[in-house]
Amino acid sequence: MTEVTINADGDLEAINNQIGILSDELGKINQAKDNIIGQIAQLQGVASYLRGKLSTEEIEELEVDSDDPDLERSIETPKE
């Protein structure tokens, strides 16, 4: 049998570095999420304002079809 040597200091440093990297990445993702939430709120306000300017018939014509392939989301990763 061979004896396994553990470098606890080196391993702990590598783990702490990885924790730091993932924490930074999470911060970026949370910021991107907050930006998207703000953009959605702004767009909803604009849409509400514009709907107020339209007649009822025009609003019914503008209903969004949820099966529209142009509205499908794709997976994207944040840029650093």
C-alpha cells in the first residue's frame, strides 16, 4: 500500500480561492438579475401607459401568443 499525503494548507487555499471566484460570479449574476428586473418594471410601465392610449379592440389584437418561437429563451452566460 502507498501512503497518501494530504497537503491541507494547499488544498484549503485552493478551496478558498474557488469560493472567492464563485462568490464574485454570484454577485455578477445577482446584479444582472436586478438589472433585468428593473428593465421589466420599466417596460411594464411603458406598456401600461401605451395600453391606456389604445381602444379595447386594439388591445385584444395585441395579445401575445405564448407559443411564438421568437419569445423562447436561450441559455446565456454572463460576460466578465
